[in-house]
Amino acid sequence: MLRLRSLAFATALVLSSIAYAQNNDFATGNMHFDAKDMDTNGDHMVSREEMQKYGEKMWDMMAKGKTPYSVVENAIFNDNNGPWIKMINQAVFTGNIKDAQASGQQAAQSLIDQAQ
């Protein structure tokens, strides 16, 4: 179960895409994470220090009115027929996690590319 949770968290990080909106109001909303931005040393692992620095960077941006958000978050994660749930179902019911991640990433990236 822990492995599945770790997989789900890691996949959420990988599938996240961040766009930035700027306004003069106090920044509110959810923080979303971009694993590529977090992995500052390029070792494909996110250390505690990298995560903390990234969180500080996001906090500073929100304090200045830049709220990170994904324009396709609902389509990727909240849609009942979206790539997130399809990936989870494929991983759980077929046991083929690598293929599930690959197809989920491809489907999510397609949505991100269409939005840009």
C-alpha cells in the first residue's frame, strides 16, 4: 500500500505542469509542484533540501502576487475519465506500473500541449 501511495505521489509530481498568473491581489489558492523545478541538481531525485527550497520559492512568489496553477489540472486529475484515474486503474488492475505511468504521462502531456 505504501508503494502505491509513493507511486501516486511521484506520478502526481511528474504530471504536474505549472503556469503562472500575476495580479496585484494577495495570492491565494493551492500550491502545485513541478518535479523538474524541484530537482535542481538534475539527479532525478528530489531531496528534502530541494523540496524546502522549492516551497520557499513558491511562497515568495505567492507573497508577490504570483500564484502558480495548472490550467489543465481538472482535466488531468479531477476528470473521472482523465489520464490520472486511467493510469491508477491500469497500474492497480493490471499490475504493469511502468506502462501505466508511460501512458498516463503521454495522455497528460497531450492535454498540457493542447492548452499551451
